Amino acid sequence: MRLAHFYAMTPNLGDRGSALGIQTILRSLRSDVRFTERNVDAGNIGWMEARRLAGDFDGMIVGGGGLLYNRPKRAAKFYLNISRSRYGKLDLPKCFFGVGVNAEYGSEGRWVMSEETRESIRLFMETTDLIGVRDLETLSFLKGLGIEDAMLTPCPSMFLLYDLSADARAATLAINVTKRAIGLEGVKTLLEHLDAYAGQAGLRPVVVAHHPDEDRQCLELAGEMGMDSFPPVSPENLMPFYKRQHVLVGMRGHSLIYATGASLPMLAVSYNVKCDAHMAMLGMQDYVLSCDRLADRQLVFSMLDKLLGERGSLEARLTGKKAEFYDLNREFARRWISLVENRAGV
């Protein structure tokens, strides 16, 4: 089975992890699946390229990741740089797997959804055979557009190392932070709070990066404060890192997703709708700190006290949710494989 897999091939380990998670799940059901990875930002898909896609592959996957947002300077005003009519006429099965809404909070949010983009999303989804979305917020968003048949496929990247057993945890407070929506001053404030709390709680703070360029200044700040850091080189060595930590304060959406895969109790610093959506899906809304409350050290400390006090029950909750989410992804993958087998005869 030959599948063309389109996703954002960026240095962000969340994007790469989403793609690898999808491929891992599909290969767990059919070992002969072969993927050809394609960058969604590589250029316009013209008629000749569309014909080659239909001729060379048995199916086409788009995702995962936060693809539902405004894409300026794109003819399609959407994730794929292809016209809607051309996409609709692609003669092969098409699916979106593990995709989600992206909308940052704050006045300078990078992903503000326009009505034009909403309509474009609706039209693209109407000509897609199977749709899997990463959270209930996205499911509701699509239903609001009249797309009723999407399925829930919580972020497949959490299954890169599917192992329900827990590793021995170090006495660490893992920290993932980004300057998105809060700027470097916000990052500095948060790191100062967490460094002070870790000292009181007898934990060693470790700042983990997800993007070598975007997170560079955050790591430099941490270094100036004498905090340890972990700059991973791939999703495969990021997941073992999370499995060894005691608790996490995470800001990037994928820090929360990888933590779920590692059954690592976390406090989310929410700067984007995807953070809230993931924590709601876990039933952990009480462990979400809004990015506009970072200056309140007493609030940060009290939320961390609650996290540590309920750490055992939260770890058990995350282990159970991970198993539930895995079953949802496997069911979607079975339907996709069956669709491709029936359509392509492979």
C-alpha cells in the first residue's frame, strides 16, 4: 500500500511527531504500508503533479497537526497549496488524520480564522473521504461548518513509544515554554516563578525545547538563570525524556501531548485554543493556567501544589486516557485502510 503523506516538514518536533505517530499506527495494522512524505509548503500542486499523485499512490493523507488556521498568500486559503477544484478531482482516497484548530490568544495572535478560511475549510472537507481530528474543540468547529462525520483521533504523536508501563521518575520539574503570545518578558517571569518553586519543592528544573530556532532565546534565558536544559534532536528521543520526569509545566501544545503519551502529570500554560482543548479532553481543566495570569506567583505556586498533591491519581488518569485515545486512533486507521483497500484493490 503506497500512501502520499502531506504534513508541515518544519523543525518543530511537534509537526514531525504527528507524522510519525500516524505512520506508526497505520503500520501497526498493515506492515506493508509505504509512505512518501511531502511538504505542504513545497509549492503549488498543479495539474501534472495532481495526476502523478493519483497515478503513483493508493491514497493521500494530510496531517496531523494544527492545520485549521488562516494561511495568507495561499490560493486555496488553506493548509494545502492546491485549488479546491483540483483537490476535489484528485482520483484517489483522501483523509485528514489528527488535525486541529489553531487560534492563539492575545491581540497579536498568529492564527486568526477569517470567514473566507472557514468557508474554504468547509469546501475542502466536503471532498475528503475520511476526517480525523485531534480534539473535541475541532470536532465542534467542523460541526458548526456542517461537517458531521469527522471522527475523534487524539494527537497520534503520543503513541510514538506505546508502552503503558511507567519509567522511574527523576526529581525534576520539566518546563516547556515558548515566547508566543507572552514575549520574552513573559518567559522570564514564568521561569523565575518555576525556579523559585522548584527550589522550595526539592525539584530540579529542566527546560526542554521543541523548536531549535524559536526556542533558542528561551534556552539562553534558562542558562543565564542556571537552569538545566534538554534540546532534543528528534521526537523519538523527546518521548523518553518526558517518561523520566516527575511533573511538567508545559506551554507548547505538543509538550502536553507528549506528556500524555508518557503519563506525565502536567500543568498547562495556555496560549492557544489547542492547549485548552487537549486538557479538556483529559478532564484536566483545573490544571490550566491562562497565559495572562503569569505574573501572579501565588496562583502559580498554588496550582503546582495541587499538581504535586494529586500526582499519583493524575498519572493513573493519563494512562487510562492514553489507552482510550489509542483505541480511537486504531479504529480510524482501520477505516482508512479498509477504504484504500476497497478503492485501490491493494
